[in-house]
Amino acid sequence: MRLNNILIYFLVFFFVGCSDSKIQQEEDYIFGTIIGIKIYGETKIKAEKVSTEIFNEFHRLHKLLHPWEESLITKINHAISKNKSIVINNEEVILILQDIKKLETQTQTYFNPAIGKLIKLWGFHSNDFNQKIIPEKKEIKRLVLSNPSMNSITINNKILKSSNENVQIDLGGYAKGYALDQAKKILTKNNIKNALVNIGGNILAFGKNGERYWKVGIQHPRKPNIIATIDLLPGWAIGTSGDYQRYITVNNIRYSHLLDPKTGYPANNSQSATILVPPSENSGVRSDVFSKPLFISKTKDKMNIAKILNIKNFLIISNNNSIYISKSMSNKIMWEEDIDKKNITIFKTN
């Protein structure tokens, strides 16, 4: 695991303007990344209590949804691999599985949580990404052609069954966003008015930072510094998918953990894709899931994907350092370094 890279990412994405003495700040390490919670205007005792409650919820979700360590998801995957049905008594997980099935269709399968076997094949079901060889083409092709999809799964009367033994559920592109939405519920329950929650770059603003909006930074995908900052309005969430935290290097070529489900290979036409999501009940999930299609899809398809998903605020850095940004997003960010305007393409969104 590239803990140093994750730490740098956390620092530049989260700690923008954090010197206010009225801010209570707590950290933990969950979901394979650093978690940060900042609470404004509360006593240290209350802030610690609420932060601990949120961290405990994150640990619960991590154990419940983990894709390769023992969890309910691994039990489901084992049953599917044996072509057996399994009784799911956890209503929360049933609702999650129903949700990700809809999201797979909505994102035109760019978000496909059924490709766990492909993710494992590439060596990403591990805490240390030390795989030094590329999987065999024929095995990648076999898994892709088997068409793993959440649509092969049915749940009737709490009994789950899949018609495809190659389906293996991996919620890595969903769980952090879902956790953000759960954190929002905990903050509301505890009458916290102003907070910022960061799960490895998926960030939710709750209220304000005193009289100011919460300011967050967007990391440069190839440098340990901020490329831009943005004021995050109350209820808004921001999420980034990138190739710079989780990847393997084989023959000096970087292979990201973000696979294109249509090819079975790591997406390689973007360095990062950042989206800004307005307030909603599931803004955390949307910030996590919807950044994936913009990262994975081909450059010529990205604008159409943004329209389909109603993403009005996005910033994409391509593999050749070209920047694609929506007009709405360009009006919200402040560049932190000199950017060659020749490299920027601005898209108008309705």
C-alpha cells in the first residue's frame, strides 16, 4: 500500500485553511485510506464523541462490505462461485445490492461492482499492490466475455441467487460514498451544524466553517501539491477517481486499480476525474460512483456520460495533461498554480 501517497493526498485535499481554533479535528484509518473529520463550533468532548460514532460506523461498514477479507460480501461471493443460493438477513445489504444494480445500468456499466474476479486477477485484492506481472490476456478475455453483471443477481424473499458464477461483488467504488451518507445522518442526529468529512478524497460539507464555506483542495495527480481549491457549499460533496493512489507498476508502466469493465484492463486515458455533487440524500454515493465513468470512459465519450448522469461540475485531467472542465466547475474553482490555458477545454453543461 502506498501509505505515503495516500497521506500526501489526504493532506493536500483536506487541510486547506485548518488553523481555526474553533475546529476540532479527528483522524482514523479505514477503507484502506485516511479518514478525517473536522467539526466547527463544538466542544472538544462532543466533537470527539460524534467523531468516534462516525468512525465506529465506518469500521462496521468496512467489515460488512469488505471484498476479500471475511465479510457478508465474501460469503455472498463464495455462494455465487459455487452456484448456490444464500439467505441474506441483512436488510441494509439487500438495499445496497438493489442500489448498485440500478447504478450499474445508469452508468452504462462503467460502474460495474460485479467484476471482483477481474480486480483480483490484477492483484488489487490485497493491502500491498506488489504484483509484478500482467494477467494473461486469455484469462482477462474469458472473464470479460462471461459478462459479469449485477443484473444476473436476483433476490427474492431474502434469497440471493446469481445465474453467473463469474460474478464477484466488489463495492470499492461505492462504499466510501455510502459511508459519507451515513456520516451525514450521524451528524444530523447529534445536532452538529458544521462539519467536513473526508474519506480518502470523497468529501462532504456539512454546514460551514464559521462564516466561511469549507475550502478543499484538488490534488495534482502527478505532483504532491494542490492544483486548485474550491469552496464546498453546505450539503455538497466532491469526489475524485484517479490512477495515483492504488496501482501496480510493471515494466515501468502504471496500471490503475480502476478497470474498464468493457475491456478488463485498467483505464488509461485519464489521470484523474473530479466531480462536484449538489445536496441530496445520496450525494456521497453519487460523488463516489459517478466519478468512475468520467475517469474510465474514452475522451470522446466523457461529455455524453456527464450529460447522461447529470454531472454539471467536473474536472478531468487526461493522460497527456489536457484539462477538461465544465463551465459551471470553472466558475467555482481557483487554480493554485500556473495552468497553460491552451491545455484547457471548457464544456458548457445545461
